[in-house]
Amino acid sequence: MANIKINQSNFDNKLTEWRNNVGATRADSLYFVSSEINELDIRIVAWRKNLLINISSVDGFSSKITYLDILT
């Protein structure tokens, strides 16, 4: 399990890795700065990829994304 920092330019790729089950990436936690990436954008991209994710606030500055499941 890795803690990975994501940004606007790479979060789509990380969600695709979760979708395709590349390596052990589903056990990873993705962290982002709340003011840098719109949470709704992440949720929309995940939904289009049929991913169920959880986004939780770590502190007032950053948030954490964890993988939950794949929708069929």
C-alpha cells in the first residue's frame, strides 16, 4: 500500500489504474490538495469509469481517496 500524491494532471490516470487493476494499486491511497482539484470532478471521472470511491477530508487542506469497488 502506497500513499500517492495526485494533482489535476494525473488523477484520471490513477483512477484508470484502479479500474484496470494494475499491480497493487487498489490498496493505494490517493491524496490531493482540496483547493487544487475539484472533488466533484474526481467523482464524475470515477463514475464514468464505473468506480466506487470514498473521498474523505484529512485536514482542512488535503483529502484522501480510497478504492471501494467496481460497478458492473
